[in-house]
Amino acid sequence: MSYRTYQKRTAALALGAALAGSAVLMAAPAAQAAVVNVNYQCKTPIGDKSAVSPIDIKSVKSGSAYKLTMSWQKGVSSSPVELGKGAMSPSAVIKLGGADAGTVAVTGPANAAAIPANTPIKISDLSGTYTPKKSGSVTFTAGVLTIKALGTTTTCTPTNSPKPSLTLDVKAAGGGSGTGGTQSGPDSGNSLPQTGPEDSAIALGTLGGTVLLAGAAGALWLTRRNQHRAVRR
């Protein structure tokens, strides 16, 4: 084999390896993230306020689900009085788009330090779990932010139609035939069993069913007893 032939063969092999590597990269699941400026209009107990904050949404795959973390780089509201440690509790929703629909609820801890009066409230990172209901490319966009403090509620709504902060290629378990809806934050699995009127109605319904079955059994027993007496006569 001549040296020139060897060079051509080596170059062809290198090109083939490069193309194969590109194909692998193109086939890999896509995840695109971007910091997006969100213009929040907030309804507060002392009037309307507005603020722009860059929003970042990150994801970490966990089994068939994804843990989402939503971060604010600037405060979006303020309080006319000081908020003591633990006085402010934030929560928000992330809107789904693309192949899936609905929202994901995200929550976070209360403020770890006191917030001085008339100071922008820095929202802690909020997290929640997203389980794909449909397969395909799904977008994640900042939704409504809710701040509860000192017995009051402030609601901040995006008004500039922000672009998605995150796009994921996901695959739903079981073929993805489900429908969109609200998905809960990280503490959704610790909810207590329902003990309200609905449970009482279910319990009464069960009791009624028991009484009905008992009544039917009694009627059947009486009917058979009468038939038996008639035969003996």
C-alpha cells in the first residue's frame, strides 16, 4: 500500500467516525434552557406593583419524572413593613406547552432571614416534580407567583407573554395517552387522607349498601321459609 493510499484511507475513516459522532449527538435527548425576563404585575394589599425579574428553570431527571427548580434573579415585590424570619411563603406555577399541557406547582421554604421594609423580596428557589403525560418536546414557562406574608396574599402575573425558560424532549410512561393537568410540588406525597364531608358521604353510602344487602338477605330468607312451609302443607 502506498503512502498516498494510506493517507486517503485514514482520512476516510476519520470522516466516517466524525459523522457517526455527529449522528449520536443529534439523536441524544435535547434540553434547552434560557434565562427569560418576566414582567410581573403584582396585586398587593397596598396596591398594584410591577417588576421585571430574570427567571431560570432547570431540570434533573429522576426515574420517569423530572425535578424542576425555578429561580428568580431579582425581587418582584416589597413590603411596607419588615418581614421577620419565616414570615413569607412563596409558591408558583410553571406552564407546560408543546407536546404536553397543564401546570406544575412549585413551592419553596419561607424566608431564612428578616426582610427589611420597602426592600425587594428575593424569592427562594422553588421546586416541584413533573411527570410526562405525553411524549415529545415540552416547554416550561414561568406562570403566576403567589406570596403569602403576615396573613396577606400577593399575586404576581406575567404580562409580557414570556418565552419558555426550558425545553425538554420527554417520553411518557405507557405510551403517553394521558391528558394534561396540574401537577403538585414536592410535598404532594405527604398529604393526609381526606376526612371531610365527601368521606362522610362515602361512609354513609357504604353503610347504606350494607343495610340494603342485609335487607335483601332477610327478604330472601323469609321467602324461602314461606315456600318451605307451603310445600310441607
